[in-house]
Amino acid sequence: WLETCSKEHSACGPSFAKWLPTRLIDLGSLDTTTEPRLVTHLDPSSARQVSYATLSHRWALSSMPILTTLNIDEYKIRLPLEDLPKTFLDAIHIARKLGIKYLWIDSLCIIQDSIEDWQHESVLMAKIYESGVLNLAGTGASLGRDGLYPDSVGSLEIEEGKIKCGWGAAASTGGRSFYLVREMFWSSDVTDSPLNARGWVLQERILSPRTVYFGLDRLYWECRERSACSLKSGCSLSELSWPQRTMERLNGKSPILKHWRQVLIQKKAEHDDGLGTIQELYSPWKSIVVTYSKTSLTKNTDKLVALSGLAKSFQDILQDQYIAGLWRKTLLYDLLWEVNDLSGCKRPATYHAPSWSWASIDSSPTGISTPGLPRYQHESHQIAE
């Protein structure tokens, strides 16, 4: 999947980094004889010779090692493999097998007891995930200690049915092959996984050019041009692959797709030429907000921060003013958001967004609804402004 994508998918970008984060985990030689260590401030001019993977995982606060001001010098010498959770060890093993020399993990690459470092790095989240060659996502794991993949991956217990059928002229040649798969399997195994219920992971998933999801019984692939999953057919593993736009049917809900940038640029051009409506232009952001409102965060104060990288990317294309989760050009309608379930809604005691913003409340897991925009901007917008 990775090799094909790197060579054939122009929308997904190259297989090397276009930009380098402040810190990365150097995995050393591709064998297991060299211990990983933390490296800082790699030469930016070497970006085209460097590739790094990122990890999306669920935090286990009580047992997970983190980077601090006290251990950063130690971690620059070696990472204590004996203390790392299985998910981290699996990510190191997989990156090495894929020939990727560096790995970025939030808990080990951001100084967790430094507010200044966290504020600096959180602003860079969009670039960190966009510049990584591959994102590894543990969707089948409940916590970081569970590992990326169970033992069943590679020898699947579930076997999909394969049939051949054809109509008309195709019937005479034996027809085409089709797989019988569980309905909405992508939605249940990826979209609704425990990992994707974590607020920070949403922008990690959207911004990364490529993601491998390690499900309970199979691997899933998602890039800006295609999606795929592993299947067991007979005694061997094969794959089921489809174009990205087919995901609207597989998700069974408002899709969150990696090719959002191409879609938004096209909608912006159509709107500027008078061919598209303002409702169509802002619909990708509304889908993201609705999905994000159903996720949870360890710290409610991260509500806007965990979406800030994606908001900045949208702002660059929309050329609009971003206001605490809302947009100036559609502000009157953005203010009409409503909570789907009042009984499960609460406003945290600690301030983290204006009261008129959807970000001011905790609405997970049912989320919020946003009204449809008018097809065209009304004069009332100008009066209100």
C-alpha cells in the first residue's frame, strides 16, 4: 500500500518529509541492535532525505512514560524500551520494517511538564502530521498497553465470501469477482473505534496523508486517493480496495476524508466563480465540527486547541476569519448550533471558549447539530456585521 501510494498518488505527496518537527525518535539501524533515542532540531535542509511516521494512540496516564524536563537528557541517549507500552514497541517495529528511520509520538516528543513547550508544539500539530510519511493508528486497542495489532492479524479467523457473477456479455466470460463483507464494517472498525473517540485524533486522521489502522482482526488503509483493507480469501491474504469517494457509502454518515483539501479548493474556486453556494463551501467544516463534538478530551481546555491545526489549514483556503470554532462570513448561522441531548450536556467550570461557541460545552458522545446555511448570503449578513 505504502509503496504504491508513494509512487502513483500525486495527491498524497512524496515518501519523504517536507518539514521536520522539533524532536523525533531516531530508530537507528533497521535491525534491532540499536536502541532508539530522542533527537532534536535536525537540519531542515535534510528534510528531503528524511522520512518519519507518526503514531495515534490512546493515552494510559497512569503507566505511560512521558518526556519531561527531568528525563530529556536521558532520552537523548536512549529510550528505555523496557518501560515503553506495547503500542509504542509495535510502532517502532513496524516503522523499522517499512524502512522509516524516525518516529514521532506526542508523549515522547513534547515536554509534558513545560507549558511553554506544549504551547509551541501544539501550534505545529498540523505540520507535524501533514509532513509525516505515514500515520500508524491503533484503532483495535483500548489503551496504549494493548499493542497495535492482536495475534490474529496475518492469520484472520474471519473469511469473506467470494462470488463470481456477470450480466449480459460478461456472463459468458465468467463474470467479475465480488466479496461479501459485513455491512458498515469500516464505520464500526475504524470510524467508531475507541481511538477515534479521542478528540485530538480527529485532526491527526484528517491531516496525515496516509494512515494504517490496526483493527481487531484486519488492517485498514486510508490515503488521499484510495482506501483498502485486508481480506482472508482461501488460505492467503488479499485486499479490498476502492476510491476515496466511495467512503461516503462505507461510512454511512458524514464522511471525514483525507482528500478534504482538494474538495475545499474546488468548492472555493466554484464559489468565487459564482457556480457554488456558500452552503457547499462551508459544508466540510460543518461535518468536521459535528464529528468532533462527539469526541472526548482528557483536558476540556484543549477543546479549540485540538482542532487549531485543521482550522488554520481551512483558514488558508477559505480566506475567512476564524472565531472560536465559527467563521465570520457565516457567523449568524454558525451561532444557531444546538445540543442533541441536553441531559448529557455540561458546561465545564473552567473557561475554554466563549459561551456562544459550541466549543464552550462538553457534548460528547451525542454531539451537536448545526443548521444548514442559506444557498446565498443574505443582505442581513452585511447589516449584522
